[in-house]
Amino acid sequence: MPPHFERCGDIVWQCKRDSRSFAFKCIFCEHQSTAFRDFKVHLEGEHSVQMELDVQQEPIKTKTRRLRSQREKQTALITTVQLEMETTESKLDMTELQLDPLEKSEVLTAAVKPEFESEPESERMLDMPSDRSIDGDSDSLETVPSSSSYFWLRQHPIMLSLIEQYKEARLLWDMGMLEYRNYKRRGDACDQIAAHLNAQFDLQLKGLEIADYTKRLRYAYEVEQRRLQRNEDAVATKWYYEHLSFLCNSVRGKRGKEDRKGGQREDSMLPVPQLTDEQNVKFIELYQRCNRLWDMQDLTCRLRHVRVAAKKTLLQLCRSELQVPLEPAQLQRYIRHMRKAYAQEKSRRIECKRKGIIYKCRGRYQQQLQFLDEHMPPFQCQECGELLSSMDRFKVHCAAHDGSLPFVCPFCKRGFTRSDNCIMHVRRHTQDFHLECKECGKRFANTSDLQVHRRQHTGEKPYCCDVCGSRFTTCSFFERHKRRHEKRPTGKCHLCDKVFYENSLLNDHIKGHLNVRDKKCDICNKSFTSAKYLRQHKEIHAAHKRYICKICGKGFAQYAGLSGHMKSHGTTVRGGTKEETQTKAISTSPTDPSTTGSL
């Protein structure tokens, strides 16, 4: 007789981004534990009395009778359901309803399917092993969720639209694109496909689900393609094979299997492309011409769009001049192998020099790769001989000897102590703004600038002065305001002894004394002493007039123009007359006791 068990809990699971976690959930309380031992201890310690009562209330014999009666009821229910299905089908045939076959099966299934009946869609799933992984993902070939079983691998409008969107998103399947390995952009492409399908069919798909579907489609096409390759007389029997024909060049062959005719591997993704000596020398020459890929002295080479443009140029040169159809992954692997070999040889050369051993070059192309010597680790300090494995640390170390700033902007020659600050500064020069505001579309170089900009839309002012209660959107404005309370100016003009609480204002003030007009308008070439005056001047060239007269509706580009115009109406911008304005100016003069002591 089989052992008797009573239900004491459920197995629950949580789907995370990259994995799934399972836990045991108690039916008597909300306790959950990932280990069975902890779950058992919880039941024995907290619910031992409840478990004993449940067993006493339902003996084994009573339990057996109840199970037997349930089986009999299920058998009778199956017979009834079959009769109802036959009756329903006959009625539908008599009325000759013009229904879609898929919708017809769904209506019947929803109407008469019992609770214990298995999903009929799962029996018509794609015939593929559950332990097969796609691109290293072992969870990608599990049973398709029931929410997608009504359209998965069928000529359903949702499935056809999914394949169409997948075809347009070349980033997800074209290994010839440099962005193929950019997982952030691949995730954005999956999110766009999910949003399109959700808007078209009123679904609730997510980007992770679209990524899983694309992997399954890719494997489904691969299975059918291999079946056709094994049998030359075979004919494609899957309807989706023609729709997924754009994947023919992106499906990888089996590794390690050699072709009988040519003796070469079917897989084109070799670890390193097999090039001849002449091709290797030519490739090194092409790599030297694309200096944005290896020149570590130039900080602009660290910008993503600059590196991508240089890599595209090198890829085109390899395909045109080298006459080798390299893929981006092959190109990256060859560059990595070449740089690693040169770095190892350079380390051995420095080590032989330090130990006084005669150095003998072992590399075949070290002479052609001499241009990498100043840009490849290890780096040796000329002052103390210390070896450093990073270009940034080497620059900081050398700057400590002479007291200079290690990182200098190539555009304005401004120095920085950290490389990331200098790179962010260079991004602003090159307009490399990869973050966009969802409200107005303005782009920014980093997340902090975007966060500060969003406060203009939300009206948030997180910084509050504890003296006067004024609030500010940025920390810099708040610090400058506090210096005014504390009477701590940052600088003083050496010409007129005027104090300033911000260095930029002091510099603009000194330029006004010296008449240094280095801010030039790009429209009329008029020069100004400060960026503030240049910004005010550019308002004249703007097509939209910001300042409008409330009386006659005339527009002005600057506030001064509107202020002068309002005097012709006998009033001011704020709505008062000339006499009221003069009286207010006299009452708020510095001689007034009420205004003394104010900031």
C-alpha cells in the first residue's frame, strides 16, 4: 500500500532577470523558506498541533474512499464532456459558422474543458528537447507559457507580426553589425518590439519575453535547417521556415566538424582568423591607420561613438583592401590576440632589461607593432623606474613627480585630476550626449545633468537654506548662497576691490575691465566679455519673441526692450505707473531704516 501524505505547503517560484528561485510556502501561515530543512523545522515547531488534528480528522480509510469516489466522478465527467463536445461540434457544422479554426478551438476549449484536463496546445508545441540551450541559456527552451500558447509557432497574426518586427530589428540577429554584442541596445530593441505588439494586439508582453521568443525562433529555424541539410531530398514542412529565412547567415554551425571536401570547419566563428603573413602585415598597417582604436594618449578615443566609428572604418578596410570577409566578432578577437601578444613581449623585454639579461625578440610582428609601445601596458616611469599596468595610473604617477595635472582637455587645455571628469568634459565639447529627457527631448552627457534638468519640469528644489528659507535646485547655487550669508567671497577684483562669490563672475568682471571679448556670436560675429551677455544677445536672433506686451501685444526679444516699450504706455512691466515706481524706489532707498542690514 503506498504511503499516505497530507498537504502542508506549496512550491512557489519567482522569475528574476537572469534566473528563477524556488521556495516552500506554508499553507498555515505566510512563512517561506528556500531550504527544505528550514521548512521542515518550521512545520514541526509552529504547526505540529494543526498537522496532528488534520490527520485525526481524516483517517486513511476515509481518505481512500474519497479518492475512489473522485476518480469515478472524473470518469463520468470525461464521458459527459465528450458527449457535449460532439453535440457542440455537430451544432456548429449545421449552422456553418465562418469562424477561424484557431478561434473555434479556443471557444470550444474554454467552454467545455474541465479543470483536470491538460492544455491541448502543449501537445502541439514545437518538437524540441527541453535540455537544449540557446546561446548558453539553459532556461530558454522550457515549456512555452500558457499565455502565449494560442499563438506560438502558428500562422497567427501575433506570430506573424512578431516575426516581421524581429526581421526589422537587425540588431538582434545580424552578427555582421558592430552593435550585435551591445546588450543594452539589444534590450531596447526587444522593448520596442514588445511595445509595438502590446499596442497592436492589446497584450502585456515585456522585453525579456520578446528576447526569449527570439531565441526560440532562432533555434526552431536551426532545427529545421539541420534537418534539411542532413537529407538533400527533404522538403521544408514548417510554415515558419520561409518567414525566418533572414536567419540563414546568423545560425552557427557545429564546432569541430570538418567538411569532407575542403577540410575546413563549417563554423565561421574561429577563435582567431587564419591569415597569411602578408595579410597579417597588411592588417597591422590598416590597424595603425585607425589610430582612434589604440591611441590612449588622446582622451577622445575613449568616447564610444569615436571608437565605434573607427572600428567600422577598420572593418570596411579589411573587407575592401585586405579582401577578407571578417565579421565584427572575428575582428575583435584578432585585435585582442594581437595586443595581448605584444603586451606579453613588452613585459618580457622590460624584465630582461631590469635583470641585465640580453633580450631576444620572439614575436614575429613586433617590429610592425612598435607604434603600440607608448599605449600598451606595462608602463615604466622614467624617474623612479616603477612599473604600472594602467595608463591612467601611469599619468597620475608621472604628474606627482612634476606637480602638474595628469589629464588635459585637448580642446580647451583645461586640466583635471581624474580621467572620468576629463572625459565627461570632453563629451560636452564633442556633443556626445547619450541621455535624453523624456519631457522635452534635450540630451545630456551624464545622469547627474539629466537629474538636475528634470527638476525644471517637476519643480523640485531639494536644497533649502536654514537661515532665510530659500530653496535651490542645484548644490552649486546653494553653496554660493550660503557663502553670501557667511560673508565668504571666493575672489576679489584687483582693479576695483569688488568681491565676488563665484569665480566665473569674477573672471567675467575682470574681462570687462580689460575689454577681453572672447565670446563671439556665431550668427553676427559680435563679441562679448561674458557668456551671460552673449546669451542675452542671442535672444535677438531668436524667431520667437519671449517678452510680449500685455496692452498692445507687441513682442520683444529682450526684457530691456519690453521695459522701454511699457514706458510709452505710461506704466512699467510690473503694472505700476511711473509715479508709483519712483515713490517705491525712494521708500526702498539705502537710507531707509527698514532696508538696512539686508543681504
